[in-house]
Amino acid sequence: MKVGFIGLGIMGRPMAKNLLKAGYSLVVFDKFAPSEDLVALGAEAGTSSADVASKADIVLTMLPNSPHVREAVMGEGGVLEGARSGTILVDMSSIAPAASQEICAAAKEKGVVMLDAPVSGGEPKAIDGTLAIMVGGDEAAFDKVKPLLDVMGGSVVRVGDIGAGNVTKLANQMIVALNIAAVSEAFTLATKAGVSPEAVFNAIKGGLAGSTVMNAKVPMILDGNFKPGFRIDLHIKDLQNALDTAHNLHVPVPLSAGIMEIMQALTIDGEGQRDHSAVARYYEKLAKVEVRK
């Protein structure tokens, strides 16, 4: 089985490396990023998305947003130009659920089966192969690709039909963003009150307020380390997809709209390329205090 991998960014590159380490035969392509390091590990460099698809039984895409996936799959030189009938396309990008359904319909006309399989966990979990992978689409296709997804993920769950993976990812991103905001607000209050935020963290992390988000992000905030594992600008993209989807379904999401405005303010202040834990900086600026050890 030959696997194609399109999109070698902050997430895609380590995911592709894990597939190579697991012994998969890989052909890779990115319109903007180099592939020499992957070629050195045994991958073949493709010349286009169509070229990758012509050589692969399963094609994975890991791209920034809906327009990029549409272009890579449906555009000139795209996956559907090169794919054979029976090819499985697994889009691991985080995009709008409606876009997944649209691309799936176009793929079906070419005999290509598509799954949407967005991931959660950021760069660290992409590197160590423990991403949470949420999959929507045909069950038989899912069963076929699950061993491959297991190489990249610590949790691989089919959640429904096409688009369901991205609905699940949007729910995940809403919860993560609001959790970071809650943590930032609370620890800013503690710091302003003269209580050590590190002590507060140690006191509450094992209780009901504790969470994976808190455990991952509070140490970064306390160290003033906002090196991106997941950038604010990318989280804004996900929240925009969440808001658009919610509005189309007539679902009010006032808390998600609020954290979206906080992240937009941070981007205006030049913080968009920082990790989303930099939401803390919004609260620090308002309260004129830094949440540090």
C-alpha cells in the first residue's frame, strides 16, 4: 500500500515522519514547504497533488482551511485529476463541515471515497503520534485506514457520516478556547489578589476545575512561553467555521463569539502567531499584571 501525504506544515510534517517510521511507503507534496528531510527518510517527492494521487492508494491531506483543501483536491493539478476509482481520500485538515460534504460529493463522482478526519493535540502530539483523530465518513473505508491513523493518533474514533469529523473538531475547538479563557481570567484574578498563580495551579489541578487544557497551558503561561504549538490565528479560523456552522443551523453560541473577539483583539495587537495560551496576555493587559512564577 502506498500512501500520499499533501501538506507538510507544522502538523503534517511530523505526522508524515511517523508514517515513514512505521514503515509506510510515502509520496509527499507541499506547494510551499520543502520535502527534502522526508525524502532523506525514504519518502518520494511528488510534483503536484495529482501526481501524489496517481501513485497512492490512500491520500492524506493536512492543509490550513477549506479553500486550500478545495484547491488541492478539486482544483487544477488536484487529487481528483490523478486519483483512480477506489482511492481513499482522508482529509485531516480542520475545515467547515459543509466544505467536507461538498468535496466528498465531487470525489464520489470520480469513484473516490472521502473521510474527514481532523485532529486535536497540536504539534507536540503530532510529533509523538498521540493525536486525537475524529473521523466522519464511510465505515468500510474507516476500517481500512484505521491502522494507518493509529500510527498518528492515540485516539481514533469514527463519529458519523462525512462532515461529522469536522463538527466534532469544532466542538473541541470551542471547548479548548473557552477553557483557555477561563484559566486566563481566573489566574489573572489570583495574581492581582497577591496569590501565587503557581500555588493556585498546584492546588486546583487535581480537582473538578482541572483539565488537560489547564495542565498543558498554565505552565506555558507561568513561564511566559507562548511559542506556538497551535497559533491564535489558526484558532480564529476554527472559531469562524464554528460560528458559521452554528449560525447556519440557528444555534446561538455567545461564549464562542466572545472568545473569538478576544482572539481578534490579540491578532490586532500582533499576537496572532503566538500560541493560543497567549489569550492570557489579553487579561494581563486589562489587569496590568503578569501571570508568572
